[in-house]
Amino acid sequence: MTHPTPPRLFFAGTDTDIGKTYVAALAARLLSQSCRVGVYKPVASGCQIEGDQRIADDAVKLWEAAGRPRKLDDVCPQRFIAPLAPPEAAAKEGRTVDSTRFQRDADDWSEHCDRLIVEGAGGLFSPLADGVLNIDVAIALQAKLIIVAANRLGVIHQTLVTCEAAIHRGLDPAGIILSDPLGQPDESVAGNQAQIERYTRIPILGVVSHQADESSLQGLTSIL
């Protein structure tokens, strides 16, 4: 029996360490108030070893936020140890990232959720597998693209160039979310949102301050 494909939201960053997982987890909490939410991270590197298990911290956070749907292995099926880009981390172990699994593993969520949150690894144009970037997976999954950017000096350029590059590749971002991953806002925070809105038609769906809750992302519901 086939199941209809639930709407998919692909969360990608403008860079690494910009609060992408925190934002995606908030989105999972928000959406789980009204529907079944699935969470999927195609591949993770920098995993920890606990007993005989490889633990991807980002996957755990997403899984907990969504109410622990299915098994943790279904959230992130491919996990590697080295804190490198996934293809490099896999090569360190004499392995490769199996990109043919990305579509199949996402499809396996279809009967278990009404919305699927997908979190990439690194920036939108960071590699997930040999020859496969985050944006390639977002396009293949026919997902709505959410750009997460750190709300600090430099975010205007990083956000605009990421959005323009995505559009050039044929994928219009559905929205932008500004985050404060470190809780150390600088003077640019007061004007960053207005400046970004001045130069792009892509809406800012939320501004997430440090340790904010899911109410910061109410704008996300406008694209669903």
C-alpha cells in the first residue's frame, strides 16, 4: 500500500554552527501541536560512540522535539565519527555515504507523519555525499526550503547570497529564519531583518533569540 507524500520542509544553513538544529527542533515542537511530525537527517558526521551505538546529537534533538516518532535509527540512518563533511568522514572509515538511500529513507516516513522536517548538514551548498550537495537533496525530495542564518554581523550578505544561489539552481526558498545560536547579539541585530527584507522578496518567517521557544516560529505556519 502506498501512502501520500507528506509536505516536506528542508532546513539548511548559510554556514555551520548557526543554530540550524535548534531552529528545526523548534519547528518540530510547533508543528507537533497540530499534526504528526516526522524528522529526518539524511547523514551526520561528528557522531559520538556510546556502547555499540553511534549517536548523532542533532538527530536526538530532532527526535525528542518531535515526540520520539519511530526509532532513532530512522531519523538518521547514516552516521560517521570524524567531525568532517560527511563524504570525508565516511572516507576516514573506508566507507562512502550512500546517496541512493536519501529518497528511500525519506519516503519511509510517509505513513508515519503528516509533515516531514528534513535537516541538512552544514550550509546549503555543503556536500552530503560524493557529488551531492544539500540543495540537490532538497530538490530531489521536492521540499520547501527554509534558510537558517545566524543573526549577527555579516548575515545580510550570507543570507542574500545563499538565497540567490538557490534560486539560480531552480529552488526558491520558502522562507528565512534568523537565529541567535550563542546568545551574544551584536549591534547589527537591530537592523538585520529590515535590511534583508529590503533586498529580497523571500519572507523572514521568524527571529529566534537565544533559548527562545517555538512561539518564535509562528510565521512558519504561513507557508504550510
